[in-house]
Amino acid sequence: MRVLVTGKGGQLGRSIYKALYTSKGEKRYIQSINEFIFVGREELDLSQNESVSNYFKHNKFDVIINCAAYTAVDNAEEEHKLAKQINYLAVKQLAEIANKQQAKLIHISTDYVFDGNGHKPYLESDKTNPINVYGKTKLAGDLILQEIMPTNSIIIRTSWVYSEYGNNFVKTMLRLGKEKRQLNVVNDQMGSPTYATDLASVILEILQNKIFKEKKFTAGVYHYSNRGGISWHKFAEKIFEIGKVDCKVNPVKTNQYPTSAKRPKNTVMDIDKIVNTFDIDIIDWVDSVQVCIKNIKDKT
């Protein structure tokens, strides 16, 4: 079985690679999977239709894992055409190619498909209503994928992704906490942190699950994050506590910290469906932050 992973330079793409290979570059044993191919913008540019079509003229896969996305939430308000191309039109193209190649497709989506006005964890079946361009383009990609691939596709909505790689909230807080004596962080936006390493491991488990291996399984939407819901303010406080950073975190309201794109107030998601369907364990967010911060410190 040949597996393609897009977005090799992103947090999740790099985390899947890390889950597959040891520090010495030796491949860990993954049952029934013969080959993983990781591609970035250089090989497969989702902002260019021609790049996508040309790549698949010469490459065939059994599974496509689409980790690539336009994720600059504020910039998307201005670069809406580019966000639409990568998050919607390219997903449509990948779905059509997957159907043609009889490949299965795992697509990574976001909690920002919800408006955040709910008062309990969102179920996969709950009404979507994105309030910014990023969320709208991601939802458009989800819907067209479900339309084109009613079988052999999985959408995983995730939230507040962080890792040892790239730019993310954990790394930013650790850096700013060393530079400043105090920081203002919003305390009225709730969500669930997701350690990219944990999500990568779950994706690899799904690849080996008997449901996924069925010749034609019914398409599904699943929510995944680490366990627990918190505010950005509490998240920052815990990062400083674990990282032993002496920096005070002042709680502020969203309207005191204006951004180009609106943010949903509460996007904590119910994760029972993915747990029960694929028989996986999900780690508490605090435990995963501890692991990530240790890994970050080990790299420096």
C-alpha cells in the first residue's frame, strides 16, 4: 500500500514523519503499509490546479492524507481567493483524483466550521456556521469532499494544534514568556489543544484499522483533540507552569484584542465518535503539553 502525505513541512506532516521514523532515520514497523511519500509545495502545489493534475499523472496511491491547508486565519480575510483555492478547490480536485485512482482520502479540517455559540461540546452532526473566511473555506472543502466521496473518505476536524515544529501557541508563549514579564491573553475563547504528535499517531492507527481497510467504507466526519476544554489564558498559564517560565498572564476579553478575523467563543468538540469507532485512547491535554515542552527543550 502506497500512502501520500501532503503538507510535509507543516506541523502534522512533520509529526506523521516523526511517528514513522526513528531519530536515526530507520522506519518503524507499520503493518501492511509498504511506502509513505511526503510532499510539500515544491512537489505538489495546492494553489495551482495544474501542479496537482500533473503530479497525479505520474503518481498513483492507495491512500491520500491531506494535511496541507491555508491556515493563516487573519490573512485569509484579505487573501480569500488563495484560501478558497487551497481549502476548497484543491480538496475538490484531490477528491476527484482519489475516486479516479480508487484511493482512500483522509482530510484534516477544523473546529472553526462552528460559530462557537454552543454551550456544550460540538457533535459531528451539529450545525456548522463559520464566522470567518478560513472557516468558510474549510467547510466548503469538507462539504464537497463528502459530496464527491460518499465512501472511502474521512474528515478529521481538529483544534488548537501545536507541536515542536513551526509557529504555534506553545512555542510562541515560551518565547514571549522569556522576553516579557507579563502578557495579555484572551480568556473568553474556549477550545481544546491538540498535540500534533497525538493526532499523527491516531491517523496511523486509523490506517491499520479493519474499518478503514474495508473495500468501500461509508464516509465519516470525526472530531479529534486532546481531552479537556480550556481558555487561551489558562492554556498560557499552564505552558508557563510546565515550562518553568516566570511570566504573569493577564486575562483580557476578545474585544480588547481585536483581530482581522472573528474567532468563535467556544469550539470544544465531542470526541467520543472517533474513540468508539476506531477504539483509540485520547490523552489529556495537560499530559501532552508536558511531553511537547520537554521535546522542545531537548531540541534547544
